[in-house]
Amino acid sequence: MDRDPPGSPKAEVREPRSARGARPRAVSSAFILLATTIVVSALTLLEEIGRVNVGEISGLAFFVSVAKVGLAIGLYVAIWRGSNWARIALLFVVVVSFFYYVGSLSSVLPLSAQSLQWLYYGPELTRNIVPFVFDFAVLYLLFFPGKQWFAPKQGVTEVR
């Protein structure tokens, strides 16, 4: 009984230590790219507000866009905390989104490179493709140089 209870003023206070160690630079770099993607998405949402007011898109489509950004923020926080399931979920979301986007291009744009519509849609294509470039860079950083951050903690048994 020579120890003080944890809540007493005399008890020793220790800072919790992370079982994972220091966050790798690759994970921090990936998170900066993810944050940039969120900023771009937020700017796109601001543009979509005007499109809702004009009637180009429905309020439901705008709500879905806001919900996607909210879910992305939650996923990014889980990645920052080292959740392996979030890393795998991001891989799934990016790959499915990319193939959906590529598939939808054929209905919007003609396949002929000589068409002037490529010039008209150029800025919109760039705005949509750059986040995919960031996303694939993030996936590389999370799955290759930063993979140890997502490894199971040493000495901790998982509940199944």
C-alpha cells in the first residue's frame, strides 16, 4: 500500500506512449496530399452551390457531394491514426472511383483526339484528374514506404 491511487494528487503522471513509434515521413506526406485533396473538394463544393442555385444540379446531388467529403475526412483521420482498414478502404474507393470516372468519360467526350471538345473540357478534366494523381501518390506512400505504420502493434493481441 505504498503506492498512491491513480486519481490522487501524489500519483505519478505519465504521458501515454504510442505503441507505433514515430509517424513515418511517407505517412505525413501522404496526409498533406490528402489535405490538399480536401481543400480542392471544398472549393468544388463552393462552385456547386452556385450550380444548385442556377438549377444545373439538384440539391440531392449537392448533398451527396458534401457527404462524400465528410466521409473522406473521417477516412483520412483514421489513416492518420494508423488504421489499416482505412488504408484498404481508401485503396478500394480510389480504384472504384477512377474506373467509374474513366467509364463516364466515354459518354461525355468523343474518343477522337481531333475534336475541339477536348479543348473545351480541358480545365474540367484537369480539375478532376489532378486529385486522382494525388490519390495514387497517396496510395503509393501508404502501401510502400509507409506500410510499417499500419502493421499490427507489437505485444497487443487482436480481438476477433
